[in-house]
Amino acid sequence: MRYLGWTAVVPAVVLLATAAVAAPAETPAEAPASQALMDLSDAKVVALATSVAFVTAVSILGAAYAVGRIGSAALGAAAEKPELLNRSLAIVGLAEGLAVIGFVVAFILLRKF
């Protein structure tokens, strides 16, 4: 558990670096949207696709880890004090929000295509 902070920082840094490299160049306002796609090089398309896959995978794995840890603790607490079940399920829902945020970021990156 000591290195859990680095497992959250390193993917975030890699994601930001990939997104910064993969950002498409500005296109003129009169250019059609298909022209912007044609201006992207193959390397940028691969970098965008990789960053979308990475964001989705990390957010789902992080949410699964959080729900597993929090869910087991919540059920253990609910076994001893049943009135804590509603409050602990709300916290499990917050952990599941990590996956939703990951999907939103992935869709934002997909819009760059």
C-alpha cells in the first residue's frame, strides 16, 4: 500500500504527455471537419487511440480496485451495524464514479479524431 500513490501519478503523467503530443494542430475555420482528420498524421492517430485505450483501462481498473476494497469494508461494517449500509453504499457509488469520469475523458479524446 506504500506505493499506491505512484501507481496513480505515473499513469496520469503518461496520459498527459500522450495527450499533449497527440493534440492536433489548429485548422482554419473555413476548413471542413474531414480536412482536420486528414491533417492528422498516422503517429498522432495512434497516440490518440492509445491514450483513449489507456484512460479507459486505468479508470476501470482503478474503479474496480476501489469498489472491491470499499465494498468489502462496507459489507463488513454493515454486518456489525446494519444502519451503516446506506451510507457505505453511497461511498461505493463515489468510487464507481471513477469509471464514469474515465469514460468521459475517453470520449473527449475521441472527439479529437
